[in-house]
Amino acid sequence: MFKKLFITLFVAIFFTTSFIANASEEVNVYSYRQPFLVEPLFSQFTENTGIKVNVVFAKKGMAERLAREGKYSPADILLTTDISRLIELRDKDLVQPVNSSILSNSIPKQYQAQDNTWFALTTRVRNIYSAKRLGKLDLNYEDLADEKYKGRICTRSGKHPYNVALVASMISEHGETYTLDWLKKVKNNLARKPQGSDRGQVQAIHQKLCDISLGNSYYFGKMLKDEKQKTWADEVYINFPNQKNRGAHINISGVAMAKYAPNAKNAQALMEFLVSKPAQALYAQTNMEYPVREGVAVSKLVASWGSYKADALPLEDIAKNRKTALKLLDQAQFDL
Ligand SMILES: [Fe+2]
């Protein structure tokens, strides 16, 4: 296993060194997003422009790697999910602003940085899934604290970025005192200790371990397209919370330009391509996310879940409450 790791490491180092050789017609990407999703986009970009896209895929450690490489980093573009990861890159001074009217005009204001250091490419809803056996429900996130759901709610770790962002949005809406109380009550309603993935909670509903769970929107599509998981998904409704008030909590996947991007011009061209209508349509079809650009159709399956109202709060405001959210999750002993 270690041998394999070393070979991978060597290949990665060799790969990054080879990046630098032909800087002018290339662009180098560090990506947390998976190959099946971004490779079709990059092929299209290369076909359009002749610029070669080199990608390093990773599951973690992007900020650490960029910090270690410093001004010798070959990275031009950073692709990731979740607002907190983008903010982390900015807080650690690993990115630079990109002043592009194409980017700033194509993306709604609440989904881009005020200082142009990050831009959303897709959005996803934090949904509430509920067992069909309960009938149709009209739920707010606030309702998860209701006593009638005692022992009936399942979720992954409160500290997972998806849930931290949701808690941060609750702080933005209601303040700290309310949110701490809400967290304690939701914890009291849990059927089991927070664990597993968003999809694992729908499986738990299928197993009748609980009736209600939290999960991102695209997982519903992924489960429906999986032979085994379809039986779980068929037993739940996907609910868009808070439709009669502020709207459902939204998170994003996004892009930033690395601070020392050696191919900044090509990098900007790629970023602008990623918000173009064809690229946005491809994102929507492949991963069943919502295109960040207005007027681009979602996939047929996603469209069948209906339209919804999104919380209009700028994601930067939610990001500001991230640390407080983590503190409250500790105080509520949410994961214990
Ligand atoms: Fe996910």
C-alpha cells in the first residue's frame, strides 16, 4: 500500500513538474470535484480553445499543498465544493481576485465573493427527506426541533461542512441563543448518534430506524439512478424547507484562482468557460446539481422535483458564522 502511495506521489510530482514546461497553452487545476464530472467540461474547453487542461484530483489537503508549494505552485485553478473550503483558501491567502465582468454578471451576487476571490459554479439544496409513510409534510428546518419528532430524525455528523453551513444559516436567521436551543432539541430528537453519509440516512428511513433526515438535493438523483439505493429513495419525499418564509438553505461548488497562478490568462478563460451556458448545462446533467447561472435548464429528473424558493442570504454572511456554528455544535454535544 505504501509502495502504491509512493508511486502515486512520484507520478504527481512528475506531473506537476511537467506542468511548468509548456506554460503558455496550458492550465493547471487542483480539483476536489470528481473526474466523471469535470473531465467532459475540460475536453470541451480544450476543443474550443486549444488550451490543455492538466488536473490533479484529490480528496483532501488542497490548502496544505498550496501553502507548501508557495510561489512555486503550478496550480492555476482550484475547484471545490462547499463555501467553507473556498473561504478557507482565501483566509490562508492562497487565492487571488479575478476581475471579470463575465464571471460577475453570470453569477447571482449572493453566490460570489465581494472581493472576487471565489465564484460559485453550481448550487445544491440542503433538503429534508421524509418517509412517504408519514404522508406529505410542509417542513421548516425549525420543525426538526419539534417534540413530535422525538427519536425519529437521522443525520450525518453535525460537524460535516454541509451541516455546519446549515447551522451557520440558522445563526444568520435567528441568532446564537435560538440556534443553540434548536440544536439541543434536534439532538434530543435523533434516532441514533450522527453517523454515515446523507444517503445512509435515507437507507435508515427505509430500514424504519427513523422517519426524517437531512440530505443534499443531488443525492436524491444519485440514489434513484442506483439499482440498490433506488429502493431507499422510492420510500421518501424530497422536501424543500422553509418555502413559506426565507427559502431553503443553499450551498455551492465553486472555483478560485490560485495566488501564484502561472497561467492566469488561461485560468481566467477556463473560469469564464465554466459559467458559460453549455458548461452549466453539462454540470446540471452530469451531477444533478443546479446551474448557478440563471436560465440554464436543470436535468429532467431534477426538474421533476419541482421549483423552489432559495434563501437569498449571501453565502459570505453564512461563512462568517461558521466558527460560531462549530462552537454551538460542541456546546449542544451534537455528535456525542
Ligand atoms: Fe456531497
